[in-house]
Amino acid sequence: MAKKNKMKPRELREAQKKARQLKAAEINNNAAPAIAAMPAAEVIAPAAEKKKSSVKAAGMKSILVSENKMYITSFGKGNSAVLEYEVDKVDNNNYNKTQLSSKDNSNIELGDVNEVNITFSSKRGNESGVEINTSNPTHRSGESSPVRWDMLGLKSELEKRFFGKTFDDNIHIQLIYNILDIEKILAVYVTNIVYALNNMLGIKKSESYDDFMGYLSARNTYEVFTHPDKSNLSDKAKGNIKKSFSTFNDLLKTKRLGYFGLEEPKTKDTRVSQAYKKRVYHMLAIVGQIRQSVFHDKSSKLDEDLYSFIDIIDSEYRETLDYLVDERFDSINKGFIQGNKVNISLLIDMMKGYETDDIIRLYYDFIVLKSQKNLGFSIKKLREKMLDEYGFRFKDKQYDSVRSKMYKLMDFLLFCNYYRNDVVAGEALVRKLRFSMTDDEKEGTYADEAEKLWGKFRNDFENIADHMNGDAIKELGKADMDFDEKILDSEKKNASDLLYFSKMIYMLTYFLDGKEINDLLTTLISKFDNIKEFLKIMKSSAVDVECELTAGYKLFNDSQRITNELFIVKNIASMRKPAASAKLTMFRDALTILGIDDNITDDRISEILKLKEKGKGIHGLRNFITNNVIESSRFVYLIKYANAQKIREVAKNEKVVMFVLGGIPDTQIERYYKSCVEFPDMNSSLEAKRSELARMIKNISFDDFKNVKQQAKGRENVAKERAKAVIGLYLTVMYLLVKNLVNVNARYVIAIHCLERDFGLYKEIIPELASKNLKNDYRILSQTLCELCDKSPNLFLKKNERLRKCVEVDIYNADSSMTRKYRNCIAHLTVVRELKEYIGDIRTVDSYFSIYHYVMQRCITKREDDTKQEEKIKYEDDLLKNHGYTKDFVKALNSPFGYNIPRFKNLSIEQLFDRNEYLTEK
């Protein structure tokens, strides 16, 4: 029997692409010459790696349990849930099944249901008709309740906190966990923001200077903040406010708030200046209040509770939030017509069936609100598929100068098709993509849709291309555009009418970069969307369970509205450009990070960069530093979270730099090597290339760049491009180091947040904790739960004696002072701040986990001042002797988290720590 001709995946994809291109050539009259046909061999495609569970891919969303009934849901439009079946348990082997969905809306077919398994099949997609098994959530051996109790034993307390009573179902607790996830991610980002703001104060002789953000409170008005002696506060509170006010003014003087895009007005009008300072104070006080809410259990105080305080505090805070949102929309609207009038004019000319006002509104949705991102699929990918397979002429070089404009107009037409003209087709595409098990299946779905679209939009795309005339575009740019400004005023009013919670989230984005904004908003949108769906199901006539939220959580009744508002916030928020008023400070930081002593005077900076001189062609170095350092988002991140001088010192550690370079893909290393090294030996090994790049980073100096010419030609331009590449590599490597350590710290921030929350919940059910204060000893919760043994509500410790004894040992090896300092070091990102002091002592650098815990342990042993010296001296000796972190010390420090065994193990054992969260350069 002849051997089958197998093809590699890439060869297979190329062959399939060529086959599709041949088909396209038949469709296009002016297509490119025929391409060689696919080899006449039997193609055996390798099994594609599955990217999602078969249950989700087949369309099942969840199985909800209430008393003896199960409610099975499937994925509907977007993230919505379709109630498919009610399954009523008669006995262990008998279940009554009632279909709740109509045949037209049903996505799954329920099969056999028994005590252990549930069988169903999809009615749609590639898995249609294939039977899939999933476990029966009511099957819990040895437990009388049909709903599994959570291992922490806090389900009832959580339900009482959020709903005022307990329930025999798994619906309420799932909604609650989505709310708790919101608090977790806010805890991380607010912690990082507070650290960055403190860090902007600059270098101090002692890195343990006071955290002035900790004393800011949104309960105090700006008048109280600036004149505390006029208030009725205690003398201690007045003293703290005066201290914070002095530090607040120091922060303003540094000009480093300009890194967040906060522009101090240049004016002699004190009213304008004071209004700016007042807004900044409000922003920082709100951040400080959120931090207090998520780090300490404030759920019993509405004026401090995360979800209600913004509506209760003085109205001056809400006025600031109004100002920030209105200012953003005013800025957007001011430039919308001027910046888009060419495209709008072209669209008015091409879209004959639309009214001008309608086109402007749709284009506003597309450009400003980015409604295309809410469709559930990628317009860009569809257009790319269409042009790759059929639109050869649009790849021609003649369109290079107008390609961005041409593609934007094409995307807009596709957006209008799904957003306005053929909504059903968009929903069908979303459904097909959801049922795709692998990336290859998704690509195939996009390819099929692109084929349909090509026949529909080929002429429109041709029309767009015909309008891409440079001279005509210039004329349109010069012409005035007559339109009714009330259109944009209406759009602004609709978009900016947000709840104050949503406006508060928008305010937080001032302090985040683009990736952080996207991560935060994507998570929040997902969680609020889930909560909205749970509430909808709970209120449905089929399920009809009580869902009245307690006072502190009434906000979530508006989850649908907030979901929509956060989409708007995500689309209008962006990383702000540094303020012009901070330029001198930024130049100082830029020169320092390149190796100049940070004690350099302002006059010397101006002299080097010719900041005060005027003339043509003399600002080459200034412009080079601006373009390649100051305007780099990685430089801005490093200044927010680190320190320019210390970053330069850390970069001299080749061992650390080699470790970071080891995480960058080989292909990227090849490109860096070729662009950074003056005489590259491309035949050298990857290890040698990484070593050479590490050497260059170690020896980087401002002198390497001071003679670079911005307007360079020939060899000088080659040198300039090489200098740009070296700076880019340097900033990337240091960014990856700092960013990954911030990410590691985030895991421990979440653990502390959960500890504070869970301690408050356990106090309600464990009398032994009623009089305890977590701040006095962070081990007290784990210690008490271990001592209760069989009486403990915590099943992790109750059911596993071996693990409980291990936790007890770790608790014994720690002490109250050690764990309190550990908690504070996590909350203030001390590892990042102290990195330079200790990273040079590490013998082997093989993970961010090991870097983090070595520096952390050095910080804690250095700062220990306690009567229990034996363990500390032992740990400190081990650290200094082994030049690496001590595993038992990690477990001792994490003993406050021992009540949650899985979290404790994941945070304490390097092999279990989730390395997927580490960043690489892609």
C-alpha cells in the first residue's frame, strides 16, 4: 500500500490558501495570474489542538441548581444565557425534564440524566449531534444537600451579606463570586496606582517614607484638606492631614503627575490653579478611598463601601468626575469632524441610501464609541480575509500612502452591514465562532464569511479604492464641512450620562497604561455582564428565586446599564500623553535612565539638549530623546513603578538581563541582534547573541547617543537606527523585569484582600475570633481554624489532618511582626522599590518567583526587630549563605493564607506558581 503523503501544518495551510486563491481568481476578472495548484496528494491534516472545553464549545453555558431542580442554560446572543431545560429530581435514577426554550431559540438537545452524568448534544456548529457528557452538579457523595458547600464554609455568610438570607442553591453564590472578582481586580490596580503615585515623589534617603495616600480620605472636603484646623476632627486626624497636605504639594512640585497626563495650567489666575489642585486632590482621595474599601472590610459602612461611597460623600467629588468625563467628550467631539471630515465626505458621496446625519452618527459610533468591538467578532479579521483571498489589487503599492484611510472606510462599511443592515448575520457568525473548538476552525469560519461578504461588497470596495486620489483627498481636507453640531451634542449627552461608579472607573484609567486599561475594563465588563445574566435568570418565571440585594450592593441591580457604560469607558479611555509642563522632569528621568547622574542640574540638562535655544537643526538630540525615550510607553511605566537611576544600576547585572532575554522568543532575539550590533555575526549561537545583547545593555551610556543626529543620512542614519534599536531593547528588557515582578506581587495582593474579607466573614460564625484584630497578628485566622480542628467550618483544614499540621508548623515558624511586615511589603510593592539593593546578591536567577521572594526575604530580615530571634537569624543566615530564597521562609510568611490550602500552596511552591502570567516580548 502506498505511503500517504503527509504535509506539515504550515504546508497544509499554504496549500489550502493557494486553492482558495485559485477560486478567487475565477471570481475576479482582473485577478492576478493563476497560481500553481495544490499538490495532487492525499492530505492528512494533523489534529488541531483544542482551545476550549467540549461542553462550552457545544453551547452549554451553565447548570444552575435550586433545591431539587437543575436549570440548564446555553449561550445566546453575546454573553446572554438561554434557559433550555428544567430538570426535576424524583429520585437518584429518575429525573423529569421540561424544555423551557422554544425550538427556534434552542441550542442544545438534552439526553440522558442520571445521578452522576448529564448527556446532551449541540444543535449547531461543528459538534452538532455529537453526544457530550458532563457531571451532574447535584451528585455529592456523603452530603445530604443537593448543592455542594464551599470548602471555606463561608457560603451562608456570603449570602447573608449580599442577600440578607441563605439559600439552598448554587445560583446566588455564583453571582456573589462575580462581585468578589470585581473587588479582587480593583484591589490589584488600586494598589499599583497608590504605589506609583507614592513613587512619583522621587528618591528618598529612606525608602520607608510615609505612604501619604493612606491618609487621604474622600470623607474630607478640599476645604478640610487645605484648612484642617477649621474642622471638628481630632488633633491626630488634623496632624495626619497636614502631613498629607505638605506631601501633596511636594508631589505637585515634582511635575511627575504629568506622566499621568495631568496638565497643571500655566496661569496667574489663582482660581484656575486652585481648581486644578482641587480636582487632583479629589482624584487621589477617591483612589485612596477605593484602596481602603478593597483592602479592609468596609462593607458595614455605606460611606466607605466600594459601591456606595461615591454617591454619599460631598458633591464636590462627583463634580470632579463630571468634569473629567465631560472634558474627555468635549475633546473627542472638538476634533471629530475636523479629524474625520475627509472620510465622512467620502462616505456621504458613496453611501447614497443614507442621510448625512445618519452617516455622521454611525461614524461616531465606529470611531469614538467603537461599537464594532461589541459585535462579538473582528471586523478587521474579516476585511483581512477578504483582501487576502480576493482583493489582490488593494495590496498594490499605489495605495501605500492611503492604505490606512482605505482600510478604515472598508471596515466601516462592514460594521454598518452587521450593526444596522444585517444584524441576524452577525449573530449567526458569533454563534459559529462560539461553536469553534480550535483556532483553525475559527479561521475557517472567518474565511467562509469573507467569501460571502466579497460578493456583496466587492463593488463598494472598488468604489472606495477609486476615491483614494491624493489630490482629491487634499481638497476635501481644506474644505469646510457643513453639519448640524447638535448631532454630536446629542451623541455626547447619550454617551456621557454615566452612573458615578462608571465615572469613577474612568477616573482610574488616568493612572493606567493602555494594556492595564484594557485588562481592567475587559474584566469588569465580563463580571457585570455575568451578574446581569444571573439576575435575569433569577427573576425569570421559570426559576423565580429571591434576588433582593442588601443596601451596600444595590448598585448591581443596574448591571445591564453598567455593562453598557463600561464599554463606553473602555473605548474612550486611553493612556494619556505626558503633559508638556512635565517635559523638564521627563528629560531628567530620560537622561538618568541612560546613565547620567540624576544630580545633574536643570541648567545642565537645558544646555545638553539646547532646550532654551532656538534655530533650525539644533534640536536633533532633544528630538531623538523625546521620540525614543520619553514617548515610549515602557519608559513611562518604568518611571511610574521604579526609579530611573536604580533601573540603570539593575541593568548592569548581566545575570538578570540574560534571564529576561531568555524569555524573549528566539526570532525576536535574532531581530534585536541584527539591528543593535554594529557588526553582527548571524551565524553565532543564540546564547552568544543574547550574551552580546546583555553586554550592550550593561554598558549602555548616554555618551553612546549624544552625537546621534535626528535628521541623518547614509552612515549617520544607520547609526541612528542602531541607537534607536539599542534603547528600545534596553527599555523592553527592564520593562519586562519590573512588569513581571509587579504581576507576581499582584497574586499576593489578592491573597491579602481575600484574607481581610474572609476574616470579617469568619468573625460572624466563630466566637473565638470575635475579639481578635487581624492587624495585631495576620496569622490569627489560620491559627484559630487549625486549633478548632473537627469543629472548624473550614473543610480544607477539617478534612485533611496532614495538611493542617503542615500549616501549623508554618504558623509556628512565623511571628506577628514578620507577617505584618510581609503584608505591608506586599501592599507597598517593596520588592520593586528595593530591587536594586539585593538583586545583585542572587546566585542563580531562573524565575521571577525566585527574584521576588529573595528580595522580599532580604527586606524582611533587614527590617526585623522582634524578640523571637531564632527563626529570623536562621532564615537570614540561609539567605546570605545560599544567595537564594528559603522555601521554608516563604511558607512561614504565607502562613496567614494557610486557611485556604490551594491558594497557600500555589503562592508558596514555585512549581505551582502560575508562570503563564509572566510577560514575554512578542
